[in-house]
Amino acid sequence: MDEQVVELTVNGITMVVRVEPRTTLVDALRDQCGLTGTHAACEHGVCGACTVLFDGQAVRSCLLFAVQSPGHEVVTVEGLTPSDGGLSPLQEALRRHHGLQCGFCTPGFVVSLTAFLAGTKSPTDEEILDACSGNLCRCTGYRGIVRAVRDVSRGLVE
Amino acid sequence: MKPAPFDLVRPETAEDALDRLHDLGDDARVLAGGQSLVPMLALRLVRFSTLVDISDIAELQGIDVRDGGWIRIGAGTRQSAVEQSPIVNSGVPLLARATPLIGHFQIRNRGTIGGALAHADPAGESPAVALTLDAVMEVRSKTSEWLVPADLFLKGTWTTCLEPDQLLLGVRFPVWGQRSGFAVKEVARRRGDFALVGAMCAVQLNDGNKIARSCITLFGVGATPIRCRAAEKELIGLPFSQVEGLGQLAAAEAEPRDDIHATGSYRRRVAATLVERGIREALDEALYG
């Protein structure tokens, strides 16, 4: 229950945080690491806004505690964005296809779909929709997001 | 939407975990993938003073083939690993087909098969597969170990035979072999939602193309999944071409109740259809491969 000092490896950098055991990874990333790209919405594993990569796998960071993270590699949406201020191919495709409006769900989609695209060569539309099912969007109706993923999977975005 | 305070310990071996559980008593809870437990903690449906985190214990993970036609899966094995395993895909087709229906890929990247079995959700796919195939659970405490068949392991809603000081170490699934077929049929409003109602069918034909073995399970129809034993019995000895009307018989064995997601009568009607479709699909596979 008492606070403890924990070392996280986030986007390749070691960060030291002071957290209670019950502090979720999303809260530690946002409040202590200053990485506010990862969003906290439902906080019970349904919406996907908190998605991060944990040892390369897309997971819900609201269902992980910061104290579970030592020894693992965390990548947030900030770590998927080129450091020169540009956009990744998926981010560019989302911009092109209006795959975001308010943007609140978008980091979760970027992380989930980046992982999906890395593991799937030529997804069908059915597979793309399936890959989106773990992230909720209230604004877009998902069409623009699917079009963006389609474009990236076909190598149409550099 | 934050959990109540707790301590979290991270034992490095199963033996350490069992020592901890033995010392901590029923105020402690095992944390595996956390995909079912942590939402409940966040919503404060449950509260424990200590979580025993076993999610990184390597010896609890792994899938291997055992003598006598069994495939053994470590309880800490991620659902995504189960889904992608060539051993599971060829040896336990029912499990390979049911696992992708669990939640979403992000859930399966953390959730474990042991956690799903120990959590025993009435609409969960993992408990339903275990019951259909009469899987055997490996249970251990600090001082003893047991092998428990699925129908004795699953006791009620979110209730198994596990005591607070016991750990599920692994689960053994039997390999059915030649001339067998399997099907999973479930209805959910959205991809990845809990099933409103589901059926699992497994059949095996003998050389004369008559049904030699059949297992039918309904889930989402009560506190635990149920085997439709009367319907299973009806199938034995039937030529594959004479299978008809088993859906009603199977569904009659369930007593689903109304809840906010669906009525009991809806569940029963849909269960009958899902069993019909499932048996047909499983038989097709048994016949034609």
C-alpha cells in the first residue's frame, strides 16, 4: 500500500517513478512520466484509449500496475511518432482519411493498429475491422480509420 | 474507478507463490493476466489486501505434448500464445477455434488461459472448452497436489474448487485424433463481447460413419457451462446422416434466466439453433476433414 520507487523503461528511456502498488501504468505514464499521449477513459479495460505496447504487444495500460513493469519495455504513442516532428505512415494516413475528430481515442488506435500492421501482411477489410474492435471511437464511425489502415497495408503511405 | 489500496508481491517461482498464498490466507488473490480481475478491482466489486502477481513466472507458461494423447498448457500461458500455437491448432482444434473469440487481441495478449479458467465466467470460452473436452486441471497448494476434471473444477458463477491458498498450475486437454470434428458457435452483439449464448460441439465417427463419441456444451445459459448429456447420448450410434432435432433436446437441458442482456427464452431458442449448426459443422469436419 505504501509508495515505492519503481524503474520503468519507456520509449527506450529509463524513468524512475514513485507509485503506490495500485497505481496503474496509464496513470504513472501520464502523471509521473509526463507522457500524456496515452489516455485514461473507461479505466476498466473496455475502450482501448490507454493502449500501449508492452514488450511489443498491444495491451491496456489501465489493466497493468506500474509496479509490474520493471523488466519490461513500454512503448507509448510518443514512441511511435518520428522524433523530427513528422508523422508515422499510419498517423499520416489517419490524417489523410479524416480518421479522427476529437482525437481522444486516436493514440489508442495508433498503438493498436501499428502493432496489428506489424504482424499482418495483407489484411482483408474483415481483418482490419476485427483489429479495430478493441478500440472505441464515438466520433468517426470508423470508416476513415479502416481506410487509413488499408492504405498503409498496401504501402500507399510513406 | 481506481482500485482500493493493496500490496503487490511478485514471487519468482510457483513454489514462492504458494508459500505466499499459504501465509496470506483469503485476503490475498492471485493476479495473472489481470484482464478479468483488474476491472473488478477498478470498479471495486472486489477488494484484497495483497495481490500475488504470477504473470512473469516462466515455469507457469508453455505448451507441450504429453504421453497418452494429451496437450498440457501452463496456466500462465497467454491466450495469444494458445491461439497461435501450432500444437494447439493441430492437437486441440476446439480450443484453437474458441480462443480468438475471447475479447480482443489486446486482451488476449495479457490474459491467460489459467486465469480464464480460475475466473470461471459463465459466458467464458475457456471454461466451456475445458468442460466440453473433459480437460483436467493441475491444482497445487503448498503441501498437496490434485488433478481435477473440468466438471468438478467449475462450480458456479466466478467460482471454482480453488481455495485461496491453491494455484492452478496447468490444464491438460485430450487429443481426439482421426475422424473427429469440432465447432464453436456463439452469439454476441459486438465482436469480442461476452457471448449471450454459445454452443461447443465435438463429435467422432467410427469406421462405419456412425457417431462414436459426442460432447455438446452450452455456455452463457447458467452459472456454469453445461454438458447436454441427454443430447450427447442420443447421438451415439447414429449414422451421421440421421442427425436431426438435437438442438431442442440440448437446449431443454439448460435453464437460462433473464438478465439485462437477454431473456432466458431467447437464450434457449438461440441455443437450440447453435447446437444444430454446431453439430452439422462438426460432423462435416469429421467426415471430410
